Amino acid sequence: MARPVGQALLLGLMLWLTASAGRSLAAGPDTPAAGAQATGDWTVGGAGDDAREVLVLLRAPPPHFRPNAAYGDAYDDTLGRGVRHRIAANLARAHGLTLVTDWPMPLLGLDCYVMAAPAGHTAAEEAALLARDPGVAWSEPMHVYRGEGAVAPRADAPNDPLFRAQPAANQWRLADLHQMSTGRNVVVAVVDSQVERSHPDLVGQVELSESFVPGPPVAGEDHGTGVAGIIAARANNGMGIAGIAPGARLMALRACWQTARGPPATVCDTLSLAKALHFAIDHRAQVINLSLGGPPDTLLGKLIDVALARGVAVVGAYDHALPGGGFPASHPGVVSVTDTPVEGGTPDLYTAPGRDVPTTQPGGRWSLVNGSSFAAAHVSGLIALTRQSGGRELVGARDRRGTVLVAARSGGGAIDSCATLLRALGPCDCACARPAEAPPIARR
């Protein structure tokens, strides 16, 4: 069955353009393309340099009606095409050109022949000469067109291959944030399961590592390694991701452990968490990330109060299955973070990226993660950016955590990372990003 005329023309043009593009990429300036076969005056496969290619249009006679036949778009004019091909071959020979390919265009009543000019001759010169021949409808150089508005990599974007897959790269304009701050030398305590310090994206990022879990040491566990990567993975090291605060220094405090049986789970207890919190406060952590949830606890609550009184930012993950988001997210002064909005506009609850987030995993791997734990890690990294030396440490009206997050509503909602950072660094607007005091480097 014959295709509709428009469809056939479109398909033909696509194939012709594809063939032309293939020639320009594969062939050298003076030789046929790889795999081309010369057959007399005809070169199958292309001649090469589009800058020397000329389009020669020869008129074709209109289709004729034949009894017991119908008009169609098959352009089955074998004899006529053979004649025009000989004419084109003679033209090419007379002008010292190479016949590259042709394409019938019955809607225009033309056959289009592509000819390549020899070295030292331009397509424009040859087209002008060919146009003088009475058998040529017209001739023109092969023109090149480029798409407008093509997306080019940002010059200041990290070279980490998974950077563009990170939700924060777009939602939080992470490359812009890093022009203002990388969280340089801010100490962030990751109270979690074991962080794999030898991971390629975490080498040199963990300043101190301690375990408060009984039993033999482990190299790395899923949850803690993933949280640490989101906060402070190395940037511009040509692999993996870029952390929200790649200049921060991590305290990897193992207070939780990964269960060995059943589905992977990470659990902690009051004593291990209390030991880790005490250590973090005593060793001057500026941000404490608690990507965990459970029942209210008096001992842990008192330790968190001490941290807040000392100006430490404490970030907790909101648990949708527990009243008020669980503890520590529900504790006064803790920055409570979720990955998905909560119906009813829960006060003092912030929303941050936490779905389909690529991050570090044990064994030198990267994987996608989901959940409030990883949204909390984003906020811990953002707060580290606001705490970089030279930034103003703001004090909120209702707490003493030293950081005010700018969000969709007062005290909660989706965080505006740009406004948050600019508010901490000084009077400015989002167009005044300035280079950070030190670029986001990968410490070894």
C-alpha cells in the first residue's frame, strides 16, 4: 500500500538528512566515507566534507496517468531516473566533482543530486558554475543548520557524572549554591549506621569516626553511607555525586546498625544514640543529623536541648507513621524534615528533596534512595552551607539553633535554598552569587 504523500516525503527527507550527517561525520575531506563503494561516477556511502558538497536539482517530468493504475507517491520512473542519473554523472565529470548520492523529490518535480567539490574548490563556486547549465533547475551549497537553545553543560557545574540526576541540582540550584558556599570546615555529625569512609566519593570527607555499637567493626552500612554522601560527597572528582556541602567535615558516629536478617533495616537504641549525641556535642559539631525516628525519650531530649543551647543545628527525619512525626523530629527546636508534604500544613515541618536521590552506598557503589532520612540529609548539608566561616549565624525568634530556613510559609513548607543561603551570608538577591572563599575540592 502506498504511504500518504506527506509521510513519504518526510521519511525520505529524514533518511536523506541522516545519510548526509553520516557522511560528514565518517568521511575524510578527500576520500570516500568508510565502507563507501565506488561504482563508476557513483560513490555509495558518501564523500565527506559537507562544506564542499553541492546540491544539484534536475527537473523530472510530471507523472503520467496510465490505464488500470493510479497516482501514487512511489515515483516509479526507473527509465527517467536512469537518464537523469547519466546527466548528473556527466555534469559531475565535466566539473571534476564526485557524485555522492541522490534523492527523488516528486512533490517538487525534482531529483536532488549531491556532488562533492574537489579539494581547493568551494561549494559556492561549484554551485554557481553548475547553475549555468540549462538542464539544471538550480544548484546550491549544502548548508548546515544548528538547533537553537541547545542545553550545554554549565561551566561552573561539578563534573560528577550523576550530578544532573540529583534532585537538588535543579530544585535547589546546587551549582549556584556552591558558588557562594561549600560548607568549608563546618563539622557535621552523622549519627547513623556505619559510614564507608573508603568510598571513592567519601575519601577524605570523614574527619572522625567512632562506633558506639557493641560488637566487631564493620566497613560500611547502607543508611549511614547514603546519608553521608548526600551531605558531603566529594565534588569535582569526576565520579558519582556532589554533596550538598562538599567542603564540610563529617563526624561518622555509628549509633545504629543494619539488621542481618529479613528486609534491610537500620535500628538504634537509646544508649547508643545518647553516647553518640554526647560525643558530637563534646567535640563541637555544628550540625547534627538524626535521620531516624522513634518514641519520645527523656535522655535523648535533654542531650538535644544541650546541643541547641550551644547553637548546634539538630536535624531530624519526620516519620509519617508516628504521631507528630516521631522523635526527634517532634522535639522543640529540632529542624523537622520530610520528603513529601503532609496534609493539613503541619507547622514547623520542612520539605526537601528525598525521592529518587542518587547517593553513595557500601562497596564503592551509588544507588537511588527515598525517604525523609535523605531529605533531612539535604537540610543538614544546606545548614552547613549557611555556617561556613564568614556567614552570619542567625538566631530564630523561637529557638536557638543559629539558622533560619526560608520556606514557602513561616516555619515550614518547601525550603527556598537560595534565599536561605543568601539570608545567612548577607544582604543580597539571588542574582549576586559570588565565588566561595574556596572552591568545592576533594580532600585526600
